[in-house]
Amino acid sequence: MSTTISIRSMSCSTSPRGIAAVVGVGPKLGRSVACKFAHEGYTVAILARDLGNLSRLAEEIALEAKAQVFAIRMDCSDSKSVREAFEGVLSLGFVEVLVYNACEPPAASPPTSFAAVTLHSFERSLAVSAVGAFHCAQHVIPGMAERGRGTIIFTGSSASLIGFAGRCELSCGKFALRGLSQCLAREFQSSGIHVVHAVIDGVIGLASARGRSSRGEQSPTLVDPDAIAQTYWHIHTQKKGAWTQEIDLRASIDSPTSTGAV
């Protein structure tokens, strides 16, 4: 079974605004997105494989945002794990927002020649990047459709648009994720569900307050995860008359091309 840790700092009840579920949470974008929605009054569920790191992040976010944060272990490549995890999420209340950041292999991994790619690693990349997103969406869309509102944001990368040499696993998974996002956006827009694919075209740094140089400066070649999180919030609050379906974000100065997510 999935293990859940509840970190409470202000209230023992979930927010009436609903749950913001963030899948694939690490110290960069996942943390920033979770923190942003927590600051805006949402109860936040953060999901990833490493429950130890996840619990520490949940405690940090809860203290920083003075909000209720739940850490839930989930392996995106395992449908049973996803089902059990979202049973836990939905037991907290209705999901208003789903942000899917999960990615395999991670962005920092070196390129792999095609001859060296194993079937297992290829299938796992597809499972984490696309099949996991499919399962997560299936768990939250019925409730969103019933309420007539909800936001789903899939985090993509340059590899969602371009097949890079040595990155066939990642690119195939990200291409599939983009296709899923486009299909869901067109099917469920009339139901009040806003589905967006975000292309992060660059290397994500640490958040502004945590990623400064010794001179107190944030590298201009890195994409600031807090700025991405602010954009995700803007997407969530967009008026229905002008919804974004895809957006690309990059640093003000060109950085090395991002091939992975967060």
C-alpha cells in the first residue's frame, strides 16, 4: 500500500478550495509548484517514489506556506501504485489541480546510444512519462467533469518537440505525453477542464531564494522554478474565454537545451 504522511501547520481540515496534487516532486520545480499552490490556500498532495525526501519537502512547504501538505509515495510506472496513491489523495477531498512532472530518465542522465538502450529502460520511460500521466488523469478527470472545473498541467521539455540523439527513451515518452495533453484538452475543454502542456526549454535551477551565487545573483541561464510555478498559477486562474493549451518557457539568456523535466 502507499504510505501517506500528513504535515499540518495551521489546520487539521483540508482546504475548501480542494486539493492540488503535484506528481514528481523534487527540490526544484515540484517543490516550487507545491509551495505556490499551498500559499494560495490549497491543500497540497505531493507524490514521488522517495518517501523520505518527499516527507522532508512536505514539512518544509507546510512551514513555509503555513498550509496542510500530504506526502504520498507513488511509482508512476506502476498502475497499482498510482491507483493506491490516488485513493489516498481523493480521500482528502476533491482534486482541483493536477500537475504532472514525472520524468524518466532524469534530465541529468547522460545520453545513451541507441544500441545500448534496453527494452526495459525504454518501456519504463514510456511508463513514467506517459502511461503514469494517463493513469493520474483518469483518476481525477471524472470528479473534475462532475464539478465542471479543474486544471491539469503536464510538464514537458525540449524533448517533447525534438528527438535528440542519445535521448530516444525520453523523447518518445515526452512526445506521447504531449499527444495525451492535446487529446484531453480538446475532449474536456467543454466540460470545464483546462488541460495544458508546458514546454520547459532550458535547464531548471533552484528557486530564486535558494539558488543564488556567492554574489547573491541567480544565474540568468537557468530557468527559475518559482517563475514557472507562478506561470502555472496564472494558467490555473485563466478565464475560460482565452485558455492556453500549450506554452513554452525559457530563461532570458539561452541555456543548454533541456531534454528532461524536473
